Amino acid sequence: MPQLTDEQVEKFLNKFFQGEPENDEKRAISRESSFDYCLNYFRNFHEQGNLPALLKPPHLQEACLHLAAYLASWGMYRGKSMLLQRSARQYVPLVGVIVNADSRVWTLDVDSYTRENFDLLVNLERQVCDALEGKNERKPTITLTTKVMLGVFGNIPAIDTFVYNGLRDVQGVRADTLDEKTRQALVNFYDAHKTVFDAYTVRTVDFDTGQPTHRVYPKAKLVDMALFMHGTPPSTDG
């Protein structure tokens, strides 16, 4: 299996932003910042110990709209997506899962993926899946469920096609479900480049001001970004 160097991983992280961290105005309106706004929104309620308020007006509607905007920006409304057939109100059961989730899932990151902790994420993923499935004809994909978990809790990379490809290439693992092989592959990749991930700091952007907040990207997001960039096919544009 090909192994990445720390220099390559850092280059992937820098390329992901293409200089936007140094250009606050540009970054604030970029597609990528939808992650920031979603994470900030739910984290604020968690940090204030006020998650139950999300189930009441006007926050319930705001929460559903944040989820819709984030998932749309990150490709979950393309093609024949199951999300296209319903309004943002389809996320009401999901907001219930967020409010009632085990408090420990808010503190988990790739540097704390013990088997016991990862079991918490497995259980959370099942709950997210059930909430999204509802009366839909199809079961949500792991891409959709982990995309939600990343955008709300920041505790696991979103296993989309490119992250899947990247992890398969560097760890030889087909991460099509949250199981022990996926846990170990994510831990191994993080540990191999721990120096880079621990030192790399990106602050989320505040929606109201467009300026960086006190909140930094979780390591799961950095791992996600690196694997995403590695697993993305080279551009064929002329």
C-alpha cells in the first residue's frame, strides 16, 4: 500500500482551502463554510447546556434549515438523493436524536477512538440512520449518516466516495460500515500523521461576522479533508 508522508498530508490540507483561511471574506461565502455554520450552531447549544431548546420554536426550524444547507453544500442533494423528495422538516426526528444523544459523543475525536468510544459512534450512526430513514423508501447511506455526524458533532470523518477511496488506498480497508476495521484504519492513519493533525489549526467562521471563531476544526475534520483530497481523482480539465 502506498504511504503518505507528513509533507503530503499537510499539502492536502493546505490545498483543500487554497488560501481561504487567510481570506476571511472569501472563505465566509465558500461552500466549505457550510460545515462551519452547522457545527457552530449545534455546538453553541451543547456548550450552553441548552440542547432541549432545539426542539422548540424558532430553533427547531433553524436546526432543520442548517442541516439542509450543510448537506446540500456537501453534495447530499444531488442526483437521486432520497433527501430531494422532502422538505427540511424531514430532519425533525434527526434533531431529536441530536438533542438526546449520549453526551459523550460530543467529546469524541479520532485521537480517542478506543473500542468502547467507537461503539458509542456506531450506536449514534444507527440512530441517525433510523431518524433519516423514516418513511423513505431507501435506507440512508453511510455517506449521509457520517456526513451528519461530522457536521453536527465533529466526531467522525464523512465516509463519502473520496474519503472511502483515500482510506482504501493508504490503509487497504473498504470502509463501507462503522466496524472494527474502519476504526483501526482511521486510528492508524491519524497516528501515522499525528504531528501534522495535532499542529494544524483551522478556526470555524462565524456566520454573523464572517470572522474566525474561538472554535477549531476537530481532528476528524482534518482527517476527512486529507483523505478526501488524496482520494479525489486528478482533474482532467485542460
